[in-house]
Amino acid sequence: MIWESVLAKFKELFGDEGEIGVYFAPGRVNMIGEHTDYNGGHVFPCALTIGTYGVARKREDKKLRFYSMNFEGLGVLESSIEGLKPEKEADWTNYPKGVIWAFGEKGMRVDCGMDLVLFGNIPNGSGLSSSASVEVLTGFILRDMFGFDVTNQDLALIGQYSENKFNGVNCGIMDQFAIAMGKAGHAIFLDTATLKYEYAPIKLENAKIVISCSNKKRGLGDSKYNERRGECESALSQIKEVIEIGALGDLTEEQFEQHKDAIKDEVCRRRAKHAVYENQRTVKAVEALKNNDVKLFGELMNASHVSLRDDYEVTGVELDTLVEEAWKVDGVIGSRMTGAGFGGCTVSIVKDEAVDAFIEKVGAAYKEKIGYAADFYVVEIGDGPVKLA
């Protein structure tokens, strides 16, 4: 069991006295609905059975001691719960510290320190939300250890708040929500404007979800993520002058086509087009699943990637290569980039009998074109955060 090795590492570093808790929070993959969550649109993510394991214990003093088995070279990183502020951006402890800070901002003061050891089996920088997984995990641990009266949905909102305000990444709610509210065998059809949601069963008869990791690292904060948000906000302010809406996600495709000339900048117009059309694709994709039309769902995934490539321009040669090579393989129902883009992963639905050929063919073509290997994960849809021991 993975958690047993994390617990052993905790005891090796910090001793085995006191009340020690063992926890897990998943990563997530978004099946469709990309860059819609901060545009008031719909998303369709699911939690995975890979994620972040944490072992934690309260301290008597104000000290924080953090250790990541993924960054062993950094050793034990120490700070205090007093005067929390983000350190250099590369420091992973900003994520748990940001959540502790956010609880305090919401009136739930963490009054003593903690020891925490983490291990994630989500590939770092993959776009499967390792940062949001750490945030939700930290919130879940704080609720358990300090008895805070918060729901899993609250944990998602606190995680987003910490990432926005403490870490300075202007992320939407999707990642934290999918992780905090995950349900095995289901994706979450979430209206990000209202947080109204429903669980939709993912029934893939004789097919699997395969994640292809480009191994091109990207950081959200230093990517063009915030730039894309700004372009959408600019488009929204201009289109609001001719039609009364609260967000780009409020528009149908027809309304967008009717009023798009109000957006003067051609680049901003394309960004807005993606936000509107992707939102409608997501609605159609969930309807397709309800009708057991996996073929249509796959076609909408493909169209999503084209829009992210051409209108939103967040794919890049690595992700485009993975998707375009996937489309050539018999038995691939649909394939698209997932996550913020600029590296990270693709998600594909592949028929069972084609999975091995998919990994072999896409892997070989990718290595030949890009010069280094991609990694492949056949994944299952799991539950939200849990206390393991």
C-alpha cells in the first residue's frame, strides 16, 4: 500500500508518538469543458484513483514542518503558522500554507503547527491538478484535526481562494471542486456560474480512459493562463455593451455570432468564441453520454481540441502531436488536451482492444517528433478525499 510507505517516512522523520492521521485526495482529469470555468460555463471533470497521500500530526507549538517524497532533495522545509506569506514560487509548500492562511481569512484560525509528509503519484506539472489535490488534501486534514465546520464544497472554495489570493494564480473552481466532490464511476457536470452540479455516470462499454503525459513541464503562474483570462474579460466587457449577460458562458453559439463584432480585437474575439462554443460542446457531450452515444462524445472531444488549438491557442506542438497521432489509431473514440495547456496531458477514450497499440504507436511517433518520451496512464474514476488511517 502506498500510504504505508508514506506513514513509514513520516515516522522516520518526525517520530511515531501522538495522534497521526493518514489521508488521500485524488487528482482529476477534465473530460471536456476547458477554459470555461472562469468564463461562467460548464465543465465535466472526474476524480481519479491517483492523487496525493498525506500523513499529518498536530504540534504543540507554532512550527510547520513539511516534507515531500516527490522533492526529497529539498529535505524538511520549516516555517511557522504566524505571518504566512508565499515564498519563492517554486516552493511546493506554498500550497498547504496557502490553505492554512485561507482558513484563517475565513475566520477559522489554525492555532498550532503541524508536521506533514506528502507523496503524490500524479505526474508533476502534468495538468492533472497536483496543486489542487494538495490544497483539498490540506483542507481535509485541517477539518479533521481541528474540527472545522466545513463541507467538501467549502474545501473546494477555500482551495481556490488560497490559489487565487495566496499563490497568485487566477484559477477557476473546477479543479478543486472535482477533487473535493469526486464520486467513483462518475464525472461531475458542473455549472461554474452557479455551482449547481450533477453526477453523470461514465459508462464506457469496452473502452478505457487513457491519459498521455507530454512530460513538458509547465507552471500555471508563469504560463499564459492569466493572459487568456484577461483576453476573455476584455471580450466580455465589450460584448456586454450590446447584450445583457453576466459571463461568456451565458451565450449560445447563435447569440455569439450575432454580437461578436462588438469585440474589436480579433484575438479576443477568438478567445471568446472558444469559451462560448466549448461551453455548448460540454452540454452536448453530457447529453450524448446520457443517451449512451459515446461516439458523439468522442467527436465533441476532438472538436474541443481543435478549438483549443486554433481559437484559444493553448496546445503547443507536444499536445498537438499526442492528439493528432491518437486520431490516427483505430479504436480511438476521441482525444483532446486536458488542463490549462502549454504542456501537461491529453485524455483519450480508447477501445479496450486498441489500448496497447495506442500506447505503442502514439508513444513512438511522439518520441520521434519531440525527442523525448511521453508517459501513458490507463486510469479509473475514483472518489473524493478520504481518511485512510
